[in-house]
Amino acid sequence: MDDKLTIEARGLGMEYYNHKIFELLEDLYYFYELIAENSFNTQDGLIITGKFSVGYHIYSSIQGTLESIKILTYAGRLNDVFALSRKYDDAILTALYVLILINQDENKVFKTEEDLCSIFKNSEVRDWSNKVRPLYWKCAKPKAEIKKVDKKLWNLLRLQSYDFTSSNNEKNQRQKCNDNVHYNSLLVFSDNDYEALKLNNKGLILLDQLYDVLMQSFAMHFSYLYLMKPYIYSSIDYINCLEEGIQPESGSEYWVAPIVQDVFDKYIKTKYKEVSDYLIKMNLMELK
């Protein structure tokens, strides 16, 4: 549906459609497009999973979820939007957990004397990649699944001094998504009613909440993914030179893509200064 026709048909007003959430969604769409492309045909995890481009499928799917969120936000279906935002957050946790499991299993291959058959047999991520069983099959309840992933992340990643969900406000942001997924009150049904969104600035209030929800999830994903796979943020300059038979500029393999620096400046530095300072200090890529 044409954006202009949507505005006229729903009557949500220019203030609604000029909200900063739409710029954020656009930026995140292109960020995930970049890291999906940088993951395409890579051999990350190939030894363990037997699959090429595990990352590509994950990041391309997340890009699609963000596109769905943007379309539904335009349409004024914010109950569905918050439900998809919970899906986005779950996708991030799963994507990071998959990386951790792959790294653990690869370390067994290269740094221990354990035989490959045993490693493959006991690999949760190999089973998941090949549809043998779900990734969280040992967990009885969904909440236990999330806690399991959270614990792995906080224990194994290097940004251990910062908890993205430490404040009550940020914890409530995920709960806002949960409320819309599970219809925890009658009120959340009206979040899908674009007529109700026109009353008392409800639409704008919800967009502010949505912005905070997505910002928290994205900041966490950007930060931990950078620590685990910094090269996935690289610009195309270095590879382009190699493909064209040109000597790449010294150090260009550490340049980040413009969209990476852009989202870092606009979203990580502005709200998570402690995190941005830490990432720059790590000096993994030329993130400024």
C-alpha cells in the first residue's frame, strides 16, 4: 500500500508518520542487510553444522521481521507490532546463543582431543541446524529458555560489566511486548485499532515505547555481535580491491561499513555511552 494512501486512509496524522521510529526501522533494515550479505557463503560454523551461511539465513530473517514491523506500524496495527518486536528480541537471543554454541563446539574440535563423532553427537547446535530437535528442547517452559540464553550470554561474553536489562524500565519494555503477545489485558486489543490510536495521542505514546523496545534489543545485538564477529561489520572496500586485483589500502580490512558507523553514532553512542566507549576501546575494527 502506498504510504500516502495509508496516511489518508487511517488518518493517524503527519506527526505519527514523522515519528523517529520510522528512521530507526529504516536504518536497522539496512544494517541487517549488510551483515546478512557479509555472512553470505561464509564457512562460519560449517564444521559443526554442516551448513553454509548460517548467519546469512538468520540475519536475513531478522531483516524481514523489521520490514514487517515497519509495514504494520504504518498500518496502525501496534498490537501486532509489539508482538513482532518480542519475536525480534527472541531472534537476537537465539542468534547470539547459536554463535556461542558453535564457538564452544569448534573449540572442542581444535583445542581438545575429543573425537569428532562424540562432538557431533553431543552438539545442540548441530541437531538444531539439521532439524533433529529444537535448540531449547531441554527447557520445559519458555521463560526457562530465555533465562538459559541470558545466562549463557552474560557469563560468556566480554561485555560483562553492562546489563542491557538492568533497569526496571528496560525490563518493562520486554514485558510490554509480552503483554501484547499474550493479551494480558483488554487494553492491548485497542493497540491494533487505528481509530483508538487517534485518541489522546495514544499512537504517539506507543511509538515512543516501541522506539525504546527496539533500541534496547538492537543495542544488545550490535554490541555482542561486534565482540563475537567484528569482521561481519566490515566495509566492502577491502574485498572489492582484492576481487579487482588491486592492492588494498593498508588497514582497510578494519574499516567498518558506513551503515555500521551511522547506527553506532545515532543509536549506541546517544543512549549507551558506556557501551560505545567500551566497544571503541576494544579496537577490534575502526569503529569511531
